[in-house]
Amino acid sequence: MIDAKNITFTYDEEEPKKYVLKGLDLHIKRGSFVAVLGHNGSGKSTLAKTFNGILLPSGGTVYVAGMDTKDETKIFDIRSTAGMVFQNPDNQMVAAIVEDEVAFAPENLGVEPSEIRRRVDECLETVNMSEFAKSSPSRLSGGQKQRIAIAAVLAMEPECIILDEPTAMLDPKGRSEVIKTIKELNKSRNMTVVLITHFMEEAAIADRVVVMNHGRIEMDDTPSKIFSQVEKIKELGLDVPQVTELVFELKKQGIDLPSDIITIEECHRAILEKLKKGTKND
Amino acid sequence: MFKDITIGQYVDGNSVIHRMDARVKILLSILYIILLFVIDSIALYAVFGVFTAFLVIISRVPFKYIIKGLKPMLYILIFTAVINLFVTGGETVLWQSSLWKGLKITKEGLTIAVQMVLRLVFLVIGTSLLTLTTTPIMLTDGIEKLLKPLDAVKVPSHEIAMMMTIAIRFIPTLSEETEKIIKAQKARGADFESGNIIKRTKAMVPILVPLFISAFKRADDLAIAMDSRCYNSGKKRTRMKQMKMTWIDAAASGVMIAFSVFVIIIQRF
Ligand SMILES: Nc1ncnc2c1ncn2[C@@H]1O[C@H](COP(=O)(O)OP(=O)(O)OP(=O)(O)O)[C@@H](O)[C@H]1O
Ligand SMILES: [Mg+2]
């Protein structure tokens, strides 16, 4: 779906030493759910912006569904294939009415009016916001605004959706609404998802986690394999999900638990089993 | 501070005024404003008042929205009234200050003051009625369509409309932000209420600086978000909501034109 081949990037051509991306290869498979982690300034947002041609790599090439992002004639195809949702829900809304906001992208693409109407209704339904079609976004909660932003991108009928810290400014309720929506898109629509996040619990639900460090990919594996390396993750300036931390500490105390636990349910089951076994052995 | 601004506040409804074509509504509003500046007799203002009340009633916009639109105008209205009352010269003196002979109220001054205030009030009611019954997108689309012929003389009609759309969209966001900054500065001991005008103006600086910085950041983010959704300044752009004129527009134009002719005839004789 997205294929980044040895890309480098600098904001400042004058001082090429300050490369933000330093030769990075990444292949994102169709239908996969990839989480991208990394400390502040590691280049996550920059990488995301090269995925839809907002930024062009200084060296190397990015292909989106086989299209080179440097190809200016395909730029609208690229942007409507790889939709992008940003961190601040207020700063990405153009219109003062929800349904006009969702209509913005297909209007830009020159879609027929009746088809735009159909897409707007369908996309609002998808994110569970149909009842707010005629409201003003300024009256909605952060989580609702962010779901509108997702609907506004879905209206382009993209194959892939890239979200740059979509939950960073939300309260826990808004965060779980948004994550549920994203997960649903990936599971039921087979939408390719790239989720940049600082929340380890969010990364844990992905199929694959990519950890960035100073413009390079440092780790790239399944969430359970990544989070079982607690010490290395901490070295990279990140945290692990709370349950992983718990298991890690228990193991240090000599309690033998599988190290690839990342969800509360898994942890719950493993500890229960351990306790049962423990009582049997005594 | 900006909470009372009703521009861009749309009140959903299905009245005949709501169902009018935005273009027709804008043109008729312009006619309404021109008319307002043509008339200058108190009797005609009374007629105008009745007509405006009629428009408000058939629009079924709750009266409180109309009042809300007038509230931020209060000081301007008082200022206009006072200035016109005392500055306008005239023959028939109604009242004169015993301390200073120059300070007097004349019949002419009183008439002009009342007229100016009524003009402003009707102006605000008329324009609020337009924005309260038209969705912001329809309003800006209407303006874009009306300006389209001027593209030939390099008027960027689409860009103007887009700028207005974004401005309307960001009024509530920026007003919320302003309030937040004011509160934050107050919490740090800033004083906006005391002192003379210069001192108070100076006190605004710590509000404006962060406000501008954040507005630029927002503009930057918005530009990227728009680019990401294939924005291409109006080339081959379509619209979800198509504008079309119906019998309502024909009827409304008829009523408005008849009213204008009536007013102008009375005004002339
Ligand atoms: N527009 C810009 N101009 C110049 N330098 C920039 C610009 N945007 C980002 N940078 C720099 O590039 C580096 C990587 O930034 P980037 O925003 O990609 O990091 P990030 O991983 O998304 O960080 P965060 O977690 O804070 O969002 C940082 O050192 C940053 O200062
Ligand atoms: Mg970032």
C-alpha cells in the first residue's frame, strides 16, 4: 500500500546535517494496522507527511498504491488514496456545519452532487455522528470533532488512513471513541491504518508496531514482541503499556509469566492460571 | 467578548425565508440596505419597522437571536445618538445648557439622531436575518456566484468566498481562545479593568501576542489539512448543495421590489 524506499528528509537544505529522516525503509501492507511510536522529535509527523506528498523526501522515493509521490500529475489520486487526520481537531476543520465539512474533500475532487450527498451520509453513519450532520463543530466534544475529521477523510474513499496523534488532545472518553472508530474501520472495512501515537495502550491494538528513533526505524515487530523488550523501549524514551510493566516487574520477582502480554484480558488470564497452578503445586 | 456576534450563527428552520436562494436573499438584502439610506422621514421609518417586523415573523427566527445581534451594538448606538444630538446645528432649539450656550439640542439634531439610530438598528436586524436564515456555506457560495462575473476583471471570487467561510468557521474558536488567554493572564495578576485608555490598551498586548501566535499556528495546520483533502482553489470544484431558484424567490423579489417602489414614491412626494 505504502512503500517508502530509503527516504531521507531535511527541512533545511542549507544545513544537510540536520536530517530529520535518515534513510528509512518501510513497507505497509494493504489492510494492516501499523502503529508508529517514537520520542518527541523523532520524525514521526515528518514521515507521515511524506506519505501523501505534503512533504517530498529529499532522497529516496515514497510509493502510494504504486504511485510515486513526486509525480505531480497524480497528487490528488495520492492524497485521496492516503487520507490524513491530524492532532488538533479544531485546526483541521474548514466549514461551520458538520455535513459541509465532510463534503469538503469530495467537492474538491469534483464528485457529482448526489454522490457527495451519499458519501456524506454514509461517512457520518460510519463514525456514528449522523445526528449531528447539521450542527456546528464548535459545539461538539473533542472526540466528536475528531470523528468528524475522520469522516471528512473517509469521504474521499481512501484505501489508507494515516492518523497523526489523533487522540493527543482528547479526554479518556474521546480517546476511546476515536480508537474504537479506527479499529472498526480496519477490522470491518479492511482499511489500511497508520496510527502515530504516544499512548502505548493504543499501539498495543495494532498488528504491527514501528518504533522510530532520531529519524531511523529502531524496532519493527508485533506489539507483543516489541513490548516484551521493556528495557530497550525505555532506553528509547518510551513507556510500555501498564500491564506489560506489571508482568515485567512480576517476572523480575521470579514469577514465571509469558512476556508477550499486552492486553488487560491476557494479563488477567495469565495471572489467574498462575495462581491456580501455584495452589495445585503446594 | 465575541460571544454575542451573531454573524455565522445559523438558526435551522424551514420558513419561506430559509428556503430562499442565497443569491436572491443577498441581493434583496442589499436592496433593503440601500432603501434604508434613501428614506429620511420618521413616518417612512415606521413603515420600514412594520415591514422588518413582518420579515422577522415569517422567518420564525426566535426574537432573542435578533436582540442578541443588537447587544454588541449598544455602545455604538448610544455614541451615534449623542454625537448627532449635540453636533447637528439647527434653528429650533429645544434645550440649551445654562452653563455653556454651545451645548444645545435642536429639533433637527433630535431628528437626525433618531434616524441614525433607527438606520443602524434596521441595518443590523436586516443583515442578521440574512445570516441567521442562511447556512454559512450557502452564504459564501452565494457571494461566490454573485462575484463570479467579476472574475473577468481578476476578482478572485472563489478565494474571497473561501476566506469568508474560514473566518466564519474560526470566530467561535478564536473567541473561546481569547477568553482563555484573558483568564490565564488575569490569573497571573494582569489588570484589564483599571487605568486610563492608554493603560488599558497596553494591557491588551499580552492578550494579542499569544492570540496571534496561535492563529498563525492554526492557519498553518489548516492549510496542511486542506491540502491533504485535495483542495485546489476552486478548479473543477463541485458543490453538494446546489442552488436553485423557485417560485419563493420570484414571490420574495416581487414583494421586495413592490415595497421599494412604494417607499421611493412616498419619499419623493
Ligand atoms: N516545519 C518545520 N521546519 C523545521 N523543522 C521542523 C519542522 N517540523 C518539524 N521540524 C523538526 O523536525 C524534527 C522532527 O519533527 P517531527 O514533528 O517529525 O517529530 P515527531 O516525531 O512528530 O514529534 P512529536 O512527537 O513531538 O510530534 C524535530 O526536530 C523538529 O524540530
Ligand atoms: Mg508529531
